[in-house]
Amino acid sequence: MTSLLDAYAQVAGGDSIRHLQQLSEPLQGMKVVHVNSTRLGGGVAEILTKLVPLTRELGIDAHWEVITGDEDFFHCTKSMHNALQGMAADIPARLLDKYVEINARNAEELRSTLEEADFVFIHDPQPAALLHFCPDRKGTWVWRCHIDASRPYLPVWKFLRQYIRHYDASIFSLAKFSQSLPHAQYIIPPSIDPLSDKNIDLSREELQKISKNYQLEEKHPLLVQVSRFDRFKDPIGVIRAYQMAKRFMPSLYLILAGGEATDDPEGAEVLGEVREAAAGDDSIQILLLPPDAHRIVNGLQRMADIVIQKSTREGFGLTVTEGMWKGKPVIGGNAGGIAQQVIDHQTGYLVNSPEGAALRIRYLLHNPGKLEEISIKAKDFVRENFLLTRQLREHLTLIVGMLHGARDRIVLG
Ligand code: UDP
């Protein structure tokens, strides 16, 4: 086993790596190309950074190509992103023309790679029109949507759909995000990378340092919510739940950690409301962290007794996965992908109100046995379902499945 595969075997289990090797046996030497629009920043880039090298380790000739564009193009694709998530974003014809033109130009540059590839995964709307400009493609093309497209703004979806409908298949993160399309749709939920700074084990010294920097020594029990300051993440509801629970547990402490909100007017407004709600309570700490503070977020999640994610709407909720992976019971809002991860009473608690959250906080802190049981189940559940290795397994299964058409039984090596 190579050192990278070995590193994943240590955290995900040897069986999961052997499974990957078995699935990749019939795919040896096959050329698989992923295309997105950025190498840095955002969840897609984060996934591809590890998924592609891991695929290569398995003997598959995997590549990652990035399209380039100008300001107008990215302005247009940002509007497409918002529109797929339901915003009524009307895009001027001039920008739509630019979208097509930039896709044509990138297709020109990537043509030989793309047309020769056995499998092409096109991520999100930005490069979706590439297929149209690769008429001599020999491989299978799959459109991978990472966005909550459950209720797209129709004029923009109709525009994109004219390109997407020609793919051989598409992948969505959750069943409810899928769309009416004339091809097979696969559901592959997101995952976390257990070896990234956000999720890797931290030494006792590093944890102590973080604890000291944020004056968290002796702050116990500790509740932590890590989120952008966004109303759907319900930070005010978290403060209310904490205040109710604190009546029965006076030493309770709360951290709300989020990003700097200066470039997001709504974020700044929500942050103001949060500060007001927390005013006068020095057991609530509001932390503004830079976007690359992965090890600090990691440390805060590890120091928590309970991780909260009280969202009232949520796409998937990676902070839930991250908390569970650290063996924390998560009290999560009963919304979106949170309900896929938090199995009520088993891997955490689902709540619908601050009162419900307060009740679960009290219950967990008074029942260390239950807390321990949930922590173990939560970590196992993530290991089984939401690590990068599972996402790769599903990609490989999809490739093997599509190569074999509709055959009922596929015998691997
Ligand atoms: N995150 C972070 N710093 C912050 C807030 C969030 O690093 O101040 C990370 C968090 O750890 C998670 C991601 O951003 O990895 C948020 O993903 P999630 O699916 O929970 O919510 P989204 O922000 O995409 O709605």
C-alpha cells in the first residue's frame, strides 16, 4: 500500500481502502478528468485536492483541469449559483453570451484532454457548457452539482438545462436537490477529509495553546457552534437555548465562532444582533476567525462538550460532520442534510426550537453515559458514511456501473 493510501487506512479502516482497490481494479489506466473553475477556495476545490491524488494512487489516470474566465464570466456564474439556490437572479443576455464564449474558449484549450478521456466529471455550472463544444468526445460525461438546486430560479435553470441534459448522468448531494433531467441521476453526499487541518487529530500541546489563546481553560461545560453569521444558522436561537440551559447548569459556556463579516452586509447585521443578544454575559464568547483558521476551528470543536448547529435551513451542514467526527454529540436543527447525519437519539439530537435544544443540552450534560454512547456512534457513523474515502468509493462505483450499462450483476476482480 502506498503511504497516502496507508494514511487513509489508518483513519478510515483498512477494509475501506481494500474496497477502493477492488473497485479500481477494472479501471486501471483509465483516464478520468475532473473540471471545475478554481483550484483554491470553496468546497469543490477542497474535495478535488485530495480526491484526485487518491484516485491516482489507485492506478487510475486521474486529472484535474481548471477553466479560466474573466470578471464578467464569474459575475455570470455567481448569479447562476444564486439562481440555482432559488434567488430570482435575472442574467443579462450579454453575460449569458459571455458564459458560452468562455466555455467555448476553454473547450478549445482542453479539447484533446477532454475528448480523449474515458470519464469526465464537470463540477457545478461554470464549466457545464464544455460538453457542447466537445462533439467528438469518446468518454462518458457526468455533471456533478454541489449546490442545493432543489428550487432553482426557472429562467436560469432552463438556460443551463439545455447543456446539462446532454450529459450521460448527473450527481446531486441529496435526493431532494435532484432535478427533472433525461438521464440517470445519482446521489452522492459530500464528505470531509479526515487528514485535513480541519479534521486531523491535534496534539495535547496544540489544544492547550488554543485553549490558552482564547482563555478557555476552566470554561466547562462548553457548547460550540461554528458558522457564518447567517440567520438560517440561527445564532440567536443558540443563545436562547444556552440561556435556558444555563439556569440549570450555571457554569455553562458558549462559543459562537464565525468568519469576519465585513464584506457581507447581512453577515455584519446578524453579527450585530448576536452581539446584542449576548451583551452582558461574559460566558458567551463570539469569535471572528479568518477563513484559513482550520486548526483553530478543529481545536474548538475538539474542546466542546457539545457541538451545536441549530440551523433552520441547511444544505448539508459540514460543521455537523466535523463535530461528529471529533466524537462530539451534535444538537442539530431538523433541517436539510443535518437530518441525514444526526439520527435522533442515536448519533445526536434533532431539535426544532431553542426550548428543544435547551432540553437536550441539559439532558446530555446530566447523563454522561448517554453523551459517551452518542459520541462513539457519531464518530462511527461519519467513518462509515461521510469520509472522503466513501465519496471516492461512490465515484468508482458509478464509473464501474456506467461502464457496464444496465447489467444486473457486475463481477469485480
Ligand atoms: N467554517 C470555518 N470558519 C468559520 C465558519 C465556518 O472554517 O468561521 C467552515 C466550517 O468548519 C465548515 C464550513 O466552513 O467546514 C461550513 O460548511 P457548512 O456546510 O457547515 O455551512 P455553509 O457555510 O456551507 O452553509
